[in-house]
Amino acid sequence: MTVPTIQLNDGHHIPQLGFGVFRVDPAETERIVTDALEAGYRHIDTAAIYGNEQGVGAAIAKSGIPRDELFITTKLWNADQGTQSAFDAIDLSLEKLGLDRVDLYLIHWPRPDLDKYLESWLALEQIQADGKATSIGVSNFHVPHLERLAAGSSTVPAVNQVELHPTFQQRELRAYGAEHGIAIEAWGPLGQGKYDLFGLSAIRDAASAHGVTPAQVVIRWHLQSGIVVFPKSNSAERMRENFDVFGFELTAEQMAAIDALDAGNRVGSDPDTATF
Ligand code: NAD
């Protein structure tokens, strides 16, 4: 199965469906990412703070999959925001991943209280110029943070990776992204299992209409909404289920019914106030 790609504002392409490894135990990561690659995933989303870049790298090395068929994202942790600290952080991430470049490097959180995200963004521009990251972007940025980057730099982030699921749809950030050419990536696309997403009737009804699972409906909703999505699962069976979403299409009515679930239901941290 060839996963559709989205063209980023720098001309590079990102596979729209990937595999995320937040809270994947470092000791289990090599096996779990190996399972994901065997299931067909070629886009892996990790982060320095997940502590599992080494396992991701080991799975990549063992797979024998050509580097240019893979899309690997990692992220600059908050404690490493700055200039030299960002240069050191990407070097350490690349060493752990066993790669000479990542496809996408993100500022993980804006942490406005630190007041270093613009400086960090300028460092990411240099990291991109040095060839250590093919594309650069941000995560958990709100419109004022994006506007500050726009005023203080010459590069528009290729992506903004934000919490996004049917009851938290991020319409303002998606509209800003559409206007400025910033692709939207959903984290927690299944609501991180923190509420009964799969019990909502719009999702259940679409699942029974297509003979698929509620999780497949939700992933399909992300894809048909133009969002990049990388659900996480430790189970090989669920990885395959989450990847098997190209044999059906939600109707306009089913999409509208899920669109109507938006309820401002944030399940993760608020980027304006997070202090970790
Ligand atoms: P998710 O929404 O992908 O939910 C994962 C949960 O859903 C797990 O508990 C899993 O068991 C369950 N699940 C997966 N497939 C299922 C299925 N088919 N049926 C039933 N349950 C299923 O949450 P996530 O892992 O937090 O988000 C995905 C990825 O986003 C992460 O792995 C990470 O790469 C990224 N992320 C980024 C940030 C950020 O700040 N940038 C924050 C959180 C996550």
C-alpha cells in the first residue's frame, strides 16, 4: 500500500499516515518499530524527550529499508531551546537515531515563559541549512507564536503538530495553516484513549456502515480532512488495523457528522501555560 503524501511548503513530501512512539518503552521500541515497519509504516514520529530514539534507529538499521523511503521526525526538547543547545540537541538525536539527517525537526513546545522559541527557530533554520533536517517545523504553537516567527524570521514552519481529534478540532490553527502553507499534524489523533471517542454515535454509525472499526473511521476522518496523522499502538494487530484505512471512504454526511463533534475537549497540556 502506498500512503498518500502531502507536499510541504519547502517542496518536500510527507507521508500522510505514520506511526508515533510517545510513551513507547525504550526497551521495547526496537521491536515495536520493527513491527510498524513490517506493517507498512514508513513515517515514524519520535522526540528526544521520549527517550526512545535509539530504539527507533536500531529498528531502521535492522530493517534494511532504503533511507529515502523513510520519513523520520524528531523534536527539540524544551530544556534545549536556544542556539548552541539546539545545535547540540540535533547532533545527539542524529547520533541516537544513527542517521545523518532527519526528515523533519520540530520545536516540541513554544514554552512562551522561556521566551526562547524565536531564537530556537533561527537555530532550526541553520540546522536545515546544514542538511541535518530536510524540513523544519513546530509543535503546539498557537497563532501568536506563529505570528512571532513570521515577524522575526524568513522561514514559514513546514508543519505545526498539535493535539487534534474529533472533539478537539483546532479550527483556528487549521485555518491559519491553510492560509500560510503550514501543514497540520495531529497528535493524540485517537484522543489518547482518554475519553470514549469510539462510543460516539457519529463514529460508531460510520464504522458499522463501512464494516470497519471506530479507530479506522477516526483515522480516515483525519486523512480526508487533509491532516497528517500517526496513531500509536504497541500491538502489531492494531498497527495493521490503523494502517488498513485505504479501502473505504467516509461520505460527506459522515464527515459532517464527525465535524459536528468538535467540543473544545482538550485532553493534553495547554501550550500557553505548560511549564514542563
Ligand atoms: P493516540 O491518540 O495515538 O492514542 C494512542 C492510544 O490509542 C493508545 O492507548 C492505544 O492503545 C490506543 N489505540 C491505538 N490504536 C487503537 C485501535 N485501533 N483501537 C483501539 N485503541 C487504539 O495518542 P498519542 O500516542 O499520544 O499520539 C500519537 C503520536 O503523536 C504520539 O505517539 C507521538 O508521536 C505524537 N505526540 C506528540 C505530542 C506533541 O506534543 N508534539 C504529544 C503527544 C503525542
